[in-house]
Amino acid sequence: MEFFRTTHIDFLGKRYICLALSAIIMAVSIWSLTGGVNRGIDFAGGTEIQVKFASAPPVADLRSHLGGLGIGDVSLQRIGAPEDEEFLVRVGSSQRPDAEPAQGSEAEESGASEQERVYDAVLGALRDLTDADASAQAGKLDLNVAGAPEIAALLAGSEAGAMDARALAQAIVDYRTTHAGLFHAFSDLEQVEELTPEVREFLESSTRLGPLTVRRVEYVGPRVGRELAEKAYLAMFFALAGMLVYITVRFRNLSFALGGILALVHDGTIAAGIFNLWGGQFDLTIVAAILTLLGYSINDTIVIFDRVRENMRAMRGTELVKVFNDSINQTLSRTFLTSFTTLLVVVCLYAFGGEAIRGFAFMLMVGLVVGTYSTVFIASPVVIAYESWVRGRRSEAKAAGGSPDRNPRRRSAAGR
């Protein structure tokens, strides 16, 4: 299928304008990245708690309440649609990344104690702000926060749930997790098929439904975060180095490799800069997105370079700019269809994929557009500039050294 039959667009006639535009955007992206990035707990270390409210209080009240806990740097972010009433609470680690690392069980105990301390402090502060009936129902298990072991222990002590307390407790937690996220009323328990009426009555009398639930808790130590960041940088470095070697070997020409790698640096820098300006959080998922877009971009570049190599043989003596323009026009339909269909999928992921992959999808959206652009307006001009420079050096060397005639008969005739 061809979307464009025959085109004769002078892409490279506008290469200097595009290079200037790219330089400006690159400068803005570098300024954005050097000014500070929003690092996730994967890299910064700390505790991340995802909380869902039955009815959330004002964001300003939540921030002021959490900010006064004295447990470190606390940030609050609403996630999902406003009606979801979900927030992400991030607390920076109190341990210094350059501190002497604890060993073995000592390190595990240190991390566990910090996570437990932060979790208890955050949960307690949120309950103080939202749970008006906490004191009246003190001592009752909160069914919206309790885990399966706690619910199982409660059921095991009753005649109603003594038969299979663990299975019943897990069924309650699974329903709470996969449905609304928390129980708004005890009547919601009627939807849990494994529960008998006796168990439901027992839970209604011996538990309470708090106004919030904890959907997820993650903890990363500061040293682990620093190591993950270092490994992410190494992954990108080795990916670029491997591509440089591969393209040089495949095309047997350093200019193609330099063009491809400089385009990848351009793509990664601009995509990361725009993502940072967008307010995204850098974590391992975003590193995966950057590596994905680098791979996609170099694939598109290699397709065009392959056509350029074929045309350089078939169009000997033709100016490089025309060879590249013809090659880009000949592969334009393939480039457009591949990029458009991939972009369509990524846009759908961004729109409907949920908060968990929104940053990943946004990074890919930007990367697809920038990567397609860079193949034409960055990689190709770099190859043309490098080849022109090499040919100019050869011409200068030839002119400086003369052009000796290697035909002995012609030299002899000239001597006579």
C-alpha cells in the first residue's frame, strides 16, 4: 500500500532552517533538564503511597496536613480523573545516598522500619483529617485499609468464618481492589460471592468502613535509587555505542553512523526535555520509553539510509542532496504509514490507558514525532555535511600533491 505515489518534495532544501529550529529546541530542552527533574522513587529513593478517598478533602488541606508531619519532603499529586478521588503521596527518604550502606538483614530492617514509620505517619494524618468517627469506633478493624492477614485473623476467631478464613479474607480484599477500590457501605459486601450472610453480619458488627483506602505502597532506599539511576545512564550509553558500531559495520561508512547517532541524541534530549516541561516524573518506565523511541527512530533512519546507499550506486556523479531527497521521497509513504499507525496506538494508550502508563505514552508520542523528523532533517544533513567535508579534504590533498600519471607509455611519450 502506498499513501504517496510519486513526490518530489525538496526536504533538504530547508535543512538549515530545520537545523536552527532543532538547535533552539535542544537548548530549551537542556535548560529544562539541567534546571532539575522530577525524579520518581526509583531514582530518588523514598516511599510512595497511593490513596483513594470515599470523599476527598480539599487538596490544600491535604498538603498542609501532610507537610507538617516532619517526616521529610512530602509531595501530593492527584491521579486519574477528579471523580476517582485518588492521590499519590511521595515522601523522600530520610537516609542520605552517600551514607555508609547497611549490610544484609540490617539494611532490610532499616528500610522496613523507615517504610513503616512513613506509612503510619501518613495514614494517621489522613485519618485525622477525614475520619470523624475514628474515636467513636476505636478498636474496630478498618475494612478499607486492613490486609488479608488481618481480616483472616478476625474471621478465624469467629464461628462465621472459621471454615476458611484465609480464602474469605482474600476474596474481600480482591473485590475491594478490583472494584471501587474501597467499600462505601456494608451493603457492598453482598457482591462478594464467597461470603455467606453470617459472615457479612459478623463483619458489619465487628468492623468499620474508613473514608479512605491504601491502594499501593512502594519503598526504594536512597542508595538503590542512585544505583538504578547510574544503570539507566549506562543502558542508554551502551545502546548508543552499540548502534554506532552496528551502523558503521552495516554501511561501512562512518558518516551514516554519525548521522544516525547524532539524530538519536537529538531525539532523546528533546523528548526528555519536553517531558520534563510537561511535568512528568522520571522513573524506570520512562527510561524504557526513551530506549524504545531510540530503537524506533534508528530503525526509521536505517530504512532511508538503505535506499540512499542503493541510489548512490545507481546515481553516481549526482549531488548528494539530490540523492538524499530522492531517497526520502521514495520511502515517504512507508515512513508516513509506519509512524502514523504507531502514533495512533500511542495516542490511544495516552487517552485511555490510565495514569500508570500516561507518562510512558506521552514520552513515546513526543519521541515518534521527533524521531521521524530527525531522520529527514538531522541525520541526513549530518551525512551530507560529513561526506562533503571528506570529499573536500580529498580534493585539497589531491591538488596539493598533484596527480601523477601512472601510465609509463604516456610518460615516455611526454618525455619525447
